Amino acid sequence: MSRPPALPDALIAATRVSAMFRRAFAAEMAREDWAAEAGAGPGAYAVLRALTYRPASSQREIAELVFIDPSDLVGILNRMEQAGWIERTRSLRDKRRVVVSATPAGDEAFLRYHAVAARVAEHMLAGLSDEDQETFARLSMRVAAAAESSDVAVAAGRAPAAAARD
């Protein structure tokens, strides 16, 4: 069997950076007693971050925002609700829709999670100048935006904005 064509170095680098951040973040979170007591992991941070930017989102919207399978999201939300970090209510307009909102305790947990993520990011980016960090961020956002508006988004279960409106 012949070897498949090589992936672009940029994609390999992005994948490595993402995996390294996830591992480092999970390792740091394992040292946080408050998170362990709540039974919450890194997925809860993603949900709280999504709710910070899109308060009162449906479970489906959260799953799409954070790239978590809806069936996996239910367990995360159950633990977060037990910890008092979120509330789930039925939409007044559409009784089938479940709306998720962060509580004040969830807002506090988000800030704690965010502090851990900032420490990990600071450590990972320490070898880059401020200018290099800005360039890295700008280019990463361009790649993400291109992926969101392409067939990659459809393959990941996220329809591009134009398709969602049709």
C-alpha cells in the first residue's frame, strides 16, 4: 500500500497545538478541587463560555457552538445542573425547546475555568512575541472562519450560515 499524500504542515501544527492545549487544560483542571467536587470537566467550560456569549441558548445551539455531540452534552448539562451552574427551562414560545442559562454560580465557575485556561495559554504561548501571538491568533481565526463557511462545517454537523437560512 502506498503512503497517502502528506497533510499541510499548518494543519498538522494546528492539530498538535489544539491537542496539547486540551491535554494541558485537562491536567490543570484535574488539580482544581472545586471542579472535581462538581464532577465537571473541560466540557463544562465550553458550555459556560458559550453561555457567556449566547445567554439562554437551546441545548441544540450549545451542542453546535461547542462541537459536542448532543448525546454527550446531556451528561455534561446534568452534572452542571447538579452543581448549580445552569438552569434548564422550557421555552415559553416553543415548549419542545429547552433553554439553558448560567446561574450566578455558573458565572463564578466560568471565571475560575477561564483563569485556568489563561494560565495554560500563557504557558503555551510564552515562546512567542506579542506580535507573533497576534499573528497566530489572526491566522487561526481566518482558518476557523474559512472552515465554518465551507463543506468542512457541513461535515462537522454545522451548516454554513447561508445554508441555515435557506
